[in-house]
Amino acid sequence: MAQEMTPSSNGDGLTVRLTIPARAEYITLCRLALTGIGRLRALPDELLADLRLALTEAASNSVRHAYGGRNVGVVEISYELFPDRLVIEVIDDGEGFDPAEFEGPADELSEGGLGIALIRAIADEVEIGAQPDGKGSRLRFEKAWR
């Protein structure tokens, strides 16, 4: 399965969409794309490292859980780069999950919920749930830097 990366304009910024197979070895591509996008705004290394970590957790959750361990689906990542913030969205068409499971404090979460807690600690805004059509899952997070 081929990867697809599509840049487009979103008014005052840039949107890049990347579609990867739901396999762990492709998560590196998500991180590499983020590194390249981060260079367009000269993001501080520490901020870029935090964003890469949050993205890795989000994409890993989709790869690991969306398709029941079967390598049959895809994970779509969109990066929306604005002058003052970055919005990342990770979606899949898999089994989905109940976001209420991840609402408690980090010390009360099971091991599987620590990635979500980490994303919440890094990002300014986090949205978790099903896609608009009700299937799969969608994790969107935003980080501002000014």
C-alpha cells in the first residue's frame, strides 16, 4: 500500500494529509513529516520533540487498536500549520473506543490510557471520539507557540 501526502492551503496556513498503512513500521513517516512541517515555522527543538511524542502516541493507538491487530486498514494524519499553532488529527476506520474511558486523572488510568494522558499534557486542546460519520476513531490535538 502506498503512502499519500497531499499539501493544501488553509487560508493563513498549510494543511498536509498523510495516509499510511495501519502498521507500526509506518509511524516513523508521521514523525518525519512533522519534523519537516515544523521547520517551516522554526519550532523550538523541545516543542517539536513534544509534538512528535504526542503524534507517536496517537498514531500508535490507531495502529495498535483500530483494526484488532490485523494489518488491514489505514491511518490518516492531517497537519494544519498556522502562524501561531499546529493542529494534528489522527483518524482511522477501525473499531473505535469509548473516550469516557480516558477521562480520569493519569494516575488512575490503565497502562493503555497513558498515551492519551501524555497527549493531554503536551497539547493545549484535545478532542477524542468517533469520526463525524460515527465509525472509527478521531484524535485531534492543537498546540500554540506564541
